[in-house]
Amino acid sequence: MKKITVALAGNPNCGKTTLFNNLTGMRHHVGNWPGKTVTVERKEGRTVYDDTTLEIVDLPGTYSLSGRSLEEEIAVTYLQNEKPDVVVNIVDAGHLERNLYVTIQLIELGLPLVLALNMNRYADSEGIVINTKLLSEMLGIPVVKIEAIDDTGKDKLIKEILARPAPSKKSIRYNRELEEHIAETEKKTGSRWTAVQTLIHGSDDSQIETVRKHITDVFGTNPQEVFADQRYGYIAGVLHEAVSRMEAGKKNQSERIDRIITSKWFGFPIFLGIMYLTFQIVFTLGAPIMDLIDQGFGILSELAAAGLAASLAPEWVTSLVCNGIIGGFGSVIVFLPNIFLLFLLLAILEDSGYLARVAVIMDRIMHKLGLHGKSFIPMILGFGCSVPAIMAARTLETKRERYLTILITPFMSCGARLPVYLLLVGIFFAGWSQGLVMFSLYLLGILVALTTGLLLRKTLFKGESSAFVLEMPPYRLPTIKGVLIHAGERSWEFLRKAGVIIFPAVLLMWLLASLPFGVEYASSESLIGMAGSAIAPVFAPLGFGFAEAGVAILMGLLAKEVVVGAFGTLYGVGDEALGDVLMNVFTPLSAYSFMVFILLYMPCLAAMFTIKQETGSWKLTGLAAVGMCVIAGIVSFIIYQGGVLLGFA
Amino acid sequence: MQNESVRLCDIPSGSSASVIGFTNGTNNGFQSRLLELGLTRGSCVNVTGFAPLGDPMIISVRGCQLAIRKEDAADIKVVAA
């Protein structure tokens, strides 16, 4: 059987991933591009046509191939080193001028190219008429009209891929002056492409620098502007011939929508409304499914206990299986409905183009913290689960912004902290004050995140935030398939990541809670119980200096909602009686202080593991862990002692 | 007839301008990003609006909508069209 490697290249937001999903179905594999400290997703998949296997690689979306950003560097390195058999360049037919900028560079690189015109329906509605035959002739490559969201043009595209096109002979010609310098430089660099690249971006070679200086003098501006000018000039020439615009075309829809969505008066109300609706849907739809899963694991645990008892297994085996394995995995899987729903809604917001607007709306505020408007998106995701939220910081451009965002995102109150609030708020607060207390905790998380960001910016991460240019993609109706694939992938990644860390962590925690041999699980006689008692005095100034709180906090490192279960085990009572017991050890003030501590101290091990993965630094991860515990201690201290002074004790 | 060159950030919402270049000393990477996005000499920029807090500004270039901070747009020299 023959095998062809196909790389998909193009601008961000041109439907590249949609086409990838359409071609490969769900049969694909998400990995990482190698050799980078920061992970960038590498998606590969395969599909079979006739007797040929197509190995499809989804390259990162880029506006250029200059190799200046991480994404561009990855794309260019791949195209030059791994030499795919065919490159499919997906372009947005409605925004051809900007999209062709990458196309002419792909041609310049000398790659076998097929141009896939996507979103023709949108272009039609805007009154844009493209003569594909002429376009194909002028660029010297096959051009196919497709619609990535359905199968329109798919067969034709595959036919062109299987035909293995030759590299175009019609590469862009710059004006004579430039062509002479390119020819001259080519003798040094070896290829036309590298000659052009060195002339644009400069090099250490003094001779080339002299040429660049000469170009600057002749054209009155620097080489990169000269080349960009001529490239866009060339594109304008091609479009002038091959594209016509009908007068009757509708005026730009997206611009009109943005006049409301990003307007002074409606911008924030709409944003808050959408966020409120998102969380409302996630929690109301997710809660019953969560309960079901919780019950399911309860039943499973009971069945396992009964089964093990019947087969006369020692007690520690039963404890390992029920408390350790089933309990541990249950505590992760129980969040899956919430996380999937959150990702589903976020995928809808993202695919529709709204998230880009959120970044724009929030940029003013984030900029004050030395961050980028895009940093706000990981922070929002943090309300669901810190693990995918930390991973979402990948989209930020500079390392500094990525690290800052990663470090402050865990302060956003994730779904796992909610059960703790629900338990304590239910016991110590009544009526309308319940909602207020909950809201204050979420707000406090945001405030601490922003303050920490500001402090870090003034100390560890000095420097200006990178310049902000963000494309606002046209509003589009998301497709069901696209959204489901998107949400499914991220949920799966969460499960996989959590699973990798959760299993050893569960075993370790179980061991600490079960040793020395014979003690009751997680009781005060166990290792973890003793450790809890030992650290308890530290928490006295915060209002909860008793052993059980110390143990619960330690157990919470596994996953924050485990705090609830830990109290149950430690006091040896069921859910109903727990309230009465906790009434004796907490006051409303110390309960609030405790919740604040749970909110702010270091996140669960899965989140810490993700921080390590994304930053590649144990040092930074350790610093984050210690820093968050210290911040939690300080804030709780201020709240408790302040409350005592005000007479709330 | 040559109009006075102004900064892109001073162009009011709803107006168009034509790019004439960048202020000397503009960050190189940033400049090349803007060029790649089509803000080359002579290109037409339409200011379509501002974010709710007044910054960034939203512009339309070569049929695409971009958001750009005012302090960055200050480096782009234009003439009002």
C-alpha cells in the first residue's frame, strides 16, 4: 500500500482543524512537537483512499513563515526538514488577500502545494466571486473549492492530493533591484528561500548587512517592509485578475455584530450575562449527572467491599480497593460531566468567535497587570478545573506572560472547591447570606489572582507585556461535530493527565492514611493524622488549629473536594451528623477563614503536575506551591484576626 | 496634495486612513507581525470601533478585523483618507 504524507498549513481561523477532523474523523492522535520547552499540540491522523494511506499532519496556524513565533518556527522546521509529500494550504475565501500571504511563501519554499479555498458560502454571501481556474494558473498550483464543515469538494481535494502535484514554477518575482540582491545572496545561503529570509531578517554576515543597508537606502525603508510591500503588491495583482466583487454583496456582518458586542454600553453586560449563563448551565445540567456518578462509585465500592469480605481478603486490601483506588478515581471522574459541559460551552464560544472578543474586552484590565487580554481565557477556564486552564495558557505568545498566567490561574475557584464551600456554608450560614458568602469566595479568588499577578510583575517577571495585535475572526455558527470533537479532546486530555498523577498519588495518600499497620483509615493515629496534628498549631492564628483541619488540608492536596470526605472519616460520622460535629469546632468566622484557606492554598497534585509539565521547571513549581500556601495563610490570617477584632468571633 | 501624517491611535471611530510607515524604533518583531497582517505602506485602515474601556481599538485591514492597543497603534503613521 502506498503512503503519502500530507501537511495542512494556513492562517489561524481558516478552518484548518475542521478540515483535519473531517479528513481523519476521530482517528487521530494528539502529541507534542518535540524539542521545545513549551508544548505545542501536534495533531496527526490517517485515512485511507483507494489503496493509499494519507498520513495527515495539522501544522500550527500562522500568518507567515518567517519563523519568528513558536508556531511559525515549528511549521517551517517541519516543512523544511520532514518534507511532506503534499502540502494542503487552506485559505479563507472571504479573506483571500491576507490568507494568500502564507500561500506565496509556501510556493517560495518550493513545496508541492494544493490550495483549498474554504468558506466559499460565506464569500458568496459577501459578493466575492473567485475564478478558481485563473487563480490556479496564476499561482501555478491546483485550486479546489471546499467546505470544511461538510463534504463539499472533499473528493476533488483528495484527487488532487493523490495526483501528487509538482512544486509551482510561478514563484513571486520581486522588482529587479531586489531580485539582483536575492541572486547575489543566494550564492552565499544556498537557496532562494533562505536568501530572502536573511535579507528580511538580517544576519551576522557583514556583506549581507551591507546589502540590507543598501536596500534600506534605495527604498527609504527597511527590508522587511520592502518585502512585505512587494508581496502584498503581488497578491493584489493576482486578486485583481482572479477575483471580482459584486456590488450587491452584503456589508461585513461581523463588523456590524461587533458594534454591539464590543460596544461601550453593552460589551460588559453581554460578557457577564454569557459567563453567568455558562456557569448556570454547567452546574444545573452537571449536578444530577455528578450525583449519579458519585452514587455509582459508592455502589461499586460497597460491592467491592462485600466481594472482598466474602473472599476473606485482609482488611487492608479492602481499604486499598475501596478507599484508595475506587475512591481516588471516583473523586476525579465525578468532575467529568462538569468539565465536559464547560469545555463544550467554551468550544461553542471559541468556535463562534466570541472568545476573541472577550480577550479584546478584558485587555485594558489585564494590560495593567502586565498581561495580555488572552490571559483572561485560562482564568475563566480555571473556574472549571485548573488542569485544562493551565494548559490553555499555551496560546500566549511570550514565556513571561505564559508563566504569569499559569501561576495565577490556580487561584480561580475550581469546581473541586465547591463541595467544601457547600458543606460549610450550609452549616454556618443561612438564607441570603449563603449566596453572598459563596460569591465572596469566587470574587476573592479573582482578586488574589490579580494582586498576585501585579506583585509577580513588579518582582520576578519584570518587563512590559508584549504588543497586542489580535485577529478578530468573523462570527460563525459553530458546528455540532466540531464542538463535540473539541470538547471531547480536552476532556480526554484532562482525564489522561489526571490519571497519570492520580494513581501514584492515591497510593501514596492511602499508604500515609493506613500506616502504621492496623490503624483506622485516615484517623488521627495514622501517619497523615500525626502529620496533621503536627502542623495544626500553625493554623491556630487562622482560627482552625485542630488536628482534623490539618489532616483535611493535607488530604486536600489529593483533590480539594477530598476535604469533605476527610472530615467524615476523621470524625467517624455520616453526612447528617457531620454538621453537628463541625458546629463544635468551627465558628462561622473560622469556617470562613478555613474556606478561604482551601480556596487559596496550593492546588491539587494534578494541577501542580500540570504546572511542572507546562513550565518544565521544578523550581517554579515548588515556588508556586510554597507561595500559594503562604498567600493562603496570610489572607486567612487577616480575615480571621480582622474578624476577631471586629467582634465576629 | 499631501495630508499631515498622524498616529493611527488618533483616528476616530468610523474613519479611514492610509498607512505611510512606522515610527523609528518600533519593535522589530511587532513591526513584522503588523506587516504580515497587511499593514504595509499605502494599505487602507478603517477604524471600526473601540473596546468598552476605550482600549484596544478595532481596525479593519484587507478585509480582516484586528484589535490593537492604542499605545501600539501610536507607532503606526497614517494619513487620514
